[in-house]
Amino acid sequence: MGNPQKPDHLIPEKKYIDLLVELQLVRSFADNATTDSTTVDSLTKAVYKKYGVTAQQFHNSHEYYQQFPEKQKERVDKAIEELKMDQVEDTTQTTTKKLKTH
């Protein structure tokens, strides 16, 4: 199989994981909200803009990282862990807000 060609402008691993997290949040929002594809596209573009990457750059980096299954599993696991931590923080903040109002 040889060594895969590293794409130009490969997104660094940490930024890539952060992108996976935010793009998953956009997908979850799209799945759970009554919204149209224009809104989802806008949110996706906003995520790319926030990180200073293009959709093509993300796609190329994703394709490259996918060629290393063990390392990709670790990256995805980190993204899942971050998503879980976000959910815990949201629950904690909501609970705290509720407690302060009583």
C-alpha cells in the first residue's frame, strides 16, 4: 500500500479533533431541530471559518487521517470524550442556573 501522500495544508491533529466535535454538534442540531439545509450549511461554513479552514481542506485532511485506522480511532475517541464533557458541562450549568433561581 505504501505511505499515503500527506495533503497540502493538512489540518493539525488537535484542530482536526476540535473540528470533528463541532461538526458533530452541527449534525446533532440538524437531526434534532426543525431546520432547513440552508441553516445547516451556514452553521457548517461558520465552523470552517472559525477554524480558518476550507471544506476541501477538511475533506482532504479527513481522507488522509482515515488511512491510519488505529490513530483515527484515537482521534475519534478524543472527539467523543470532548462531546461527553460538553454535555456534562451543559447539565451542570443548567442545574446551577436552576438552583440560583430558587
